[in-house]
Amino acid sequence: MKRILVTGGCGFIGSNFIRLEIESDRGLEITNLDALTYAGNPDNLADLEANPRYRFVHGDVTDRALFQSLLAEGYEALLHFAAESHVDRSIDDAAPFLKTNVLGTQCLLDAARAAGTPRFVQVSTDEVYGTLGPLDPPFSEQTALAPNSPYAASKAAADLLARAAHHTYGMTTIVTRCSNNYGPYQFPEKLIPLFITNALADKPLPVYGDGRQVRDWIHVTDHCRGIDAALRRGRPGAIYNFGARCERYNLDVTRAVLALTGKPESLICHVTDRLGHDRRYAVDPTLAETELGWSAKINFKNGLATTVAWYRDHKQWVERIRTGAYRGVTQEGVSVSK
């Protein structure tokens, strides 16, 4: 593979994926298109700006003309990371999620089909499956879709559009769904980076409800390795779940962050639970393991420790987000998610 187009590459998972590809495939050229909305941080890839194999294009996924011209350059694959992904924001206002996640995905599929782009990878989430009971088996690729938030519903719709493009037009579309990610460059509104940065600043850690919501945690590097495997070896029309078999209560994750930062548990602050909050997520990655030869390598204890160390060592990166300097504006405050 020589040339790929990535959408949303300045976000958390997209930027980690681009770094992985640049470092591991010396012949690969990457074009990154990002609208640079609030979670699209150009600081994430600033050190790659001079790399001749990396190019940044500022644009929106709903700009059909832009994508038609880009894809006409000839790419072997389009990897679609770009998405509005913050559950709380979707509860407050679903419109941006429908525009980016649904309409944007269809625009990309149309442009890729018109250009004859060989492969289209739709990067999705386990939240499309809904919630699990305490004794339910983890989500599989055959689990029925049952999204419970506007965000999850918009991603489910995007996944179905990718499925339809394969079955209707014969496009090689592949959908990946992953459990909760953590690691470097994650915008500090999500649970782990928010709690790390708050703890380091001796600020309260706002835990939803009783804190006994269960999430299956995977390091972003393992997720990106899975996306790469799906890109290169995935079956046309297939869905692959990526998870690390690492279920944890949110409250236990909170306590682990406090232990690693050397801060007291008195910083824990229980707040009113989110509307319609899913109680448990967990995915079965067996298909990806057996068919793609992929498996998660980073255990949670080590991964969380290195993540805490990264945020401790990148206080300026965090501060530029908190002040809005990364966007050239001033804005204060972030909120918790997932």
C-alpha cells in the first residue's frame, strides 16, 4: 500500500494511527483531512509537518467537491475517523452529530465510489450495540444494534451506510468497532485524560452516579494496530470488534489514576448520572484475533501508567487545550465523557 487518505487525523485515535503508519511503513504516503473542530488538535501532529510522506488538508467531510478532487489524486484506501464523539454533547445537541457522522459518511462513500477508491474503512464504536447486563456475554459482530445515545445512533447509521455501499454497489467497505480507548493525545474531556489532568491539578474528579459503570479498556496503540490489520487484511463487507478483555468499573479506574498521580481519594466527587447512561460495554475480539492475526498487547496497568506519565510530561499540550490556544481562541472548561 502506497497512498491512503485519512479523515479526522488530528483527533485522538486518528493522530495515533497516522503516527503508527508513518513509523511502521516507510513507503506509505498519508493525506490527513480534518475540519479542526474543537477536538481536532493540530498540535497532535505538529512534528510531522516537515515529513514529505505526510500532508494536511483543512476541510469538512460534507464538502463533496473537495473530496472528489482529493480522491481523484488516486488513493488505495480511505480511512474514516472523523466524527463527533462526545456523548454529553450529543445529548445537548444532536444536530452536529447527524451532520458529521451520518451525512459526512455518505458524502465520503459517494466520493470514494465515484473515484473507484479500492478500500473504505469506517472506524466506529462499541456503543452502537447499546448496553450489557452484568452477566451478558460481550458484544460480538452479530449483536443487534441498539444505540442508546444520539452519538451512538449517529455512528450506527454511518455503519449501516457503509454496509449498504458494500451490498448495493459492491464497494469494499470494512467497519471496525472498538471498546473504550485511552492513551496519549486524548482530548481531556474523556474520562481517563480528564481525571489525570484534574488529579495533577488537585481538582475534583467528577464520577457519574455510583461509578460502577463497566467499560472494556484498550490502549489506543492496540486499537490502531487493529485498524491497520483490517485495512490490509480485512474481508470486504466485514465488521471487526477490537477489545482488550479488560473490564473495569469507572470508580476503580478513577482510584487507579489517583494512585498513579499520588493524589488522595478525597478528590473523588460523585455527580448526577448522565441521562440514559449505558451500564456496561464489553466486546469479544475473537474474530479479529482469528481472521486478522491481531491481538491486544498492552495490559491496562502498564498502559495506564505510561498514559499518566505522558500527561504529566505534556502539561503545555494540556494547557493549550484548556485555554483554547490550540485553536487560537480562549475557552475554559472541559467535561467528562464515557
